Amino acid sequence: MNAAGGRPVLTVRRARGEPRAAALVLHGGAEHGLDRVRPWRAAYLRMVPFARALASAYGDLGLDVHLLRNRVRGWNEPDRDPVTDARWALERIRATAPGMPIVLVGHSMGGRVALRIADADGVAAVCALAPWTPEGEPVEPVRDRTVLIAHGSGDERTSPAASLAYATRAAPVAARLARVEIAGERHAMLRRPGLWRRLVLDATARALTLPGAVDAFDRVWCDPAPGRLSISL
């Protein structure tokens, strides 16, 4: 773990009471880049409200929320630095709370990381927001997992068509998979931020059998395929 000489940083919001489950929140980045991820970088700050919302909604119900700040900005094939960082974070979570189910929440590159490491022990679900899913991205890691993919229809940074293609390939192996398109939304998730957070809270509640699932989102999970992969909100 020597990229740029730094170390990843894991900020934890502890459950109020006995922990029952954990969420790991993963930020975006770039295809290449060894510059350090500073705490004021927009891609990192974009995920802070998600961590806060998860802790506020489910902290009393036993959810620990972990927000990861990567060492460096890039994916950096073949090193895949953010994958290494996320696996390190999972090891930390499992060491302090073995056996707890874990929900992964990632945006952009972080969405790709979440989908890539979904096969790790303890992972119950993935929420991939505007994920970067290039052609050929493997779907085997999401086997038997609950997966939510949400993408803005106006995203010009990561391709909604590519995430639909990924979802189509992944749906047969996932335990359940839903994909929604948020009308007019762009990559930064700024036009309808509350909707993005509600989708994550709903998926987390459903995956962990916590109270808080949103009745209005039932069709996201219950509509028959292939329509379930392109629901517009």
C-alpha cells in the first residue's frame, strides 16, 4: 500500500448501541492519477451526505457507517489502487465487528469498486450510483448479492447505457438487482440529491431487513425484468 506514499483514511460513525451491520461508503475518482485525495476534494465531499444520512437513519438500529478516503485519485490499472483501499477497509470492518453484514455504497469510480469487491466476505448489498462500468466489467462478484444501480439520464461522465448493459449481464447472477434512471440528473447528483439518498436508504433497509423501506420504491424491486432495469424516477 505505497501509492504516492499515503494511506487510506477511514472515518467511522458508530452505531448508537450494539452494532448489527455496517455500511462502507466509497467516493469517485479518475481512470488515472497518483495525486493524493485530500479531504476537500469534491469527489470525496460528495459522499459525506450519504454517510450522514445512513448514520442518522439507522445508527439507532445498529448501523456503523464507514467513509473511506482513498490514497490516490486514480483507478490505475493494473494496480487498481481504490480496490486495494476498499479491501483494506473491509478488513478493518471485519476485524472490529466480525460476522456483520455490510452494504457498499459507491459513486462513479467508487461504484465500480463496490461492484468489483461485492464478493468479499460479509457483503450483503451494493448501491452503485452513476457507476463507471466499462465494457467487460465482470459481473461474477455480485453473485447472490442485492444490487441497486442508479444513474442520471443526463450523465456525461459515466455512461447510463453502459450501466444498463452491465445490469443486464449481472441480473441473472445477482440475488436481486434493480436499476433506476433519474430523469435529467447529471453525474454530480446535485439536481435531486434527496432522491439519491432515499434510494440508498431504501436499498440498505431492504438488504439488512431494517425498518425504513420506502413504499414508493416497491416497484423498483418488484417490477418484472427487463423493465426493472430501466425504471425512470
